[in-house]
Amino acid sequence: MSQIRAVNLGGWLVLERWMRESLFEGVNGYDETQFCLQVPDKAAKLEAHRSTFITEEDFKWIADHGLNTVRLPYPYWVFGDVEPYVGCILWVDQAMAWAEKYHLQVLLDLHTAPGCQNGFDNGGQLGVLTWHTDPKNLDQTIEVLVKVAQRYKHHKALWGMQVLNEPHWTLPIPFMEAFYERAYKALRDVLLPSTEIVFHDAFRNTAWESFLTGKSNVILDMHLYQAFDDKFKKASLVDNVEYALHHYEFIQEVSKYVRVIVGEWSLGIDPKMFKPLDDFGKHLAHRALATSQLLAFEKAYGWVFWNYKIESYPSGWNFRRLVDETILPNDYR
């Protein structure tokens, strides 16, 4: 397949409050666990959300603008067999069907794990990091991956499966390698040989050469944001624009032994940097930030913007809005 140019469909099948604030009205919390514990009519509300937040029109829009892939985050409760959650496997089915209709490839991304693999809201339980402490959690994670692989292994839209999104950077590399090895063998036994298996770098992008060398159809996923680290907040706007051009050389180094995708990135930086600018200046600054990152990430096998859409948030995170505002390109062919 040609270079991956893609968007994430986050906030759809795995909730994050900041992406759909109105859905969390009355909920004391930020993740899907708290939503499901506190909302009495959770099934109805989730069905309404899932049927409207992403629709067939969105898949058509993505294809019409020359993107070739979507990364679809899904939870470990996808099959509806874990309390207190509401399953969403039929929506994964629907997403796969829409992708096939519009000639898009899908990267199925296991975004949450039992016990939570990172303590983030995107892992399903903010402030909880116990996935690695119980072997049963690891077994359950593998079981979900295999079950999903069996369901979609012959689907024309399936491009790849991501083993697990963003394991925490404190989890030891030998531990992660052992889990990734189990997952790789389990998935390779089920998937077609051509289907890609994607591993997140656990925020240590140069640590995986010995593990990945010799494996077939594998990809390393790096998430390269400029929104969270203090070094970006302390830097100037110009430094943030230039950073991507000068400091992502490691993409090329890692690409010598494995294909790399930047599976998440955005134009989100500290909003304070835009305060001295008028609207025109803000527009230009966002365009410069977009261009520098796109140029840098073209060195990789591909990139996936986070996120395709967000209900109400600064436009640095909303791909569709950024395209409409001519900050991001209109066509990716």
C-alpha cells in the first residue's frame, strides 16, 4: 500500500469527555467508566452518540479528500461482555462496511485494556494503572485481540491491527516485549500474512530494534505531540514551528529497521502562544505548524491525525475543521 495518510476516529467508540463534553452532562468524571457507572440510560445515550458522531457521510468526506486510511480506536469491552460497559461491535462492523464502500483501509486499534494500561482517560479509567499487575488482564487483552482478528481477518478493509494504544512509559521494556511477543504470535496465527501488526512504542521510540527485527509485516507507532511536554510550553511559537523540521531525525533512523507511522499528532500547542496575534496571525501560525509537521512526518511510512472531529475544542485538534479553514491541505492524493 502507498504511504499512510489518515485520521483517527477517536471519541466515537471510546469516550473522552474533552471530545464530547455535552454527552457528559451531569457526570462526575472524564472517562467511559465513569459515564457507564453514573448514567442510568447509558445504552440509549451511547446509541444516540454512536449513530450521530460518526456517520457514512464522514467516511465519504475522508475518501473524497484523498486520505486512504482510518485508525479506529475500540475498547476491550467491544463485545458487550464486560460490566458496566455497553458493547459496540456492531458499530465496528458498520465502520468496516463504510470503509470498504469508500475504498478506505482500517487500522483497528485496541485503545483500552482491563485494569487500564496508561492511567489516561483514553485508556478508559483516568488515574488507574493496574493492567500490568495481573496476568489475567494480559490474558484478557490477548483474547479480545484474537476474537477481533477472527471476526475481520478476511475483511477487505482490514489493513492492520494495533496491539495496544499508549502503554505507559513506566512499564519496563522487557515486560512490554514479552507481552508484544505473545500478541504478535497470537495475531499472526489468525491474520492473513499481509495484514499489518502495529506496536505502539510506549513513548520510547528508539528501544525496539532487537524486538522488531525479523518480524514480518510489523509497524512501529509513535505519538508525537507538542501539546504536553513543558519544553514545548516554554519554547516560543517559532521554536514550536521549527521543532518538527529539526528534531524528528529519529524517524529516519528507526525507519532503517522497521516502518514507522506517527499514529497520533495534532496542531495543539499552548494557547498562550497565540494571544499576541490577531485572527490572521493565528491562521498563519497554525498553517506553519501544520506544514512543518507534515513535512517531517512524510519521512515516515505514514501519519494519522488526532482527531477527525471534536465536538467543541480549539481547532488545532479538529482535522475536518482545519481543512475547512484552509489550515490543513484540502487533498492528500
